[in-house]
Amino acid sequence: MTIEIVAAVIRDGEGRLLTVRKAGTNAFMLPGGKREPGEDDVTALSRELTEELGCRLIGSQPLGVFDAAAANEPGLQVRGAIYLAEVTGDVAAKAEIAELLWIDPAAPPPVRLAPLLQTRVLPALAALA
């Protein structure tokens, strides 16, 4: 089974990447989540960022669609539609988000990253540089 999600690459002024850890999990991942019935990617991404981070999506550009092992559901796969996102407003952990962490995408991660982020998104971002 494949879990379909949409997620955001959000960077700060120093080029660091925003990652989140959901309550009850130990892997950091990109903010985002599952689409609700009838939602397109941008609508779902906007809703998820507001719910999880309290910020507002003001721009997005597709990075790609990537597949990897799911971080928190053993034996399942995740397919993520990943967007380079621009947001406004203060970013804070809300809803099911337990922790936020800004990481340097070019450095070894200081925490466990979700496979989608580690093996697919970070290499795609490196190819853009």
C-alpha cells in the first residue's frame, strides 16, 4: 500500500530546511500531509501548513513526486508530491507536530530523517544547487 502525501520544502534566509517531527514518532520529515477528498496539491499543502505550523502558503513550485519507505508505517510506501514553498507568518509547532528543526541540507543530519527526505528530497535539492 502507498500513502499519498503533499509536502513543503521551506527554507530560511540561511538556506536551512524546515523539518518537523510528529508526536509519537522519532523521524523528522517535511511539513505536509494527506490530501482530503476533492483537494488539489496546493490546497492540501496550504491547509496542512496552516494546521501544522500556523503559517500561510504564498507561493509554491513543484520539485517532484518521489517514492520511499514510509517513516512511521512499517511495510508501507509513501509517495510525496514535494513543493518548494514560500510562506508568511510565524512558524510554530501546532496540531500533531511535537518539534520543529531547521537543518542544513548539505550537512549530515543531526537527527533521524524520514526516508523520503533523506534518500529522495535532499538529493533532488542538491541537484538544484
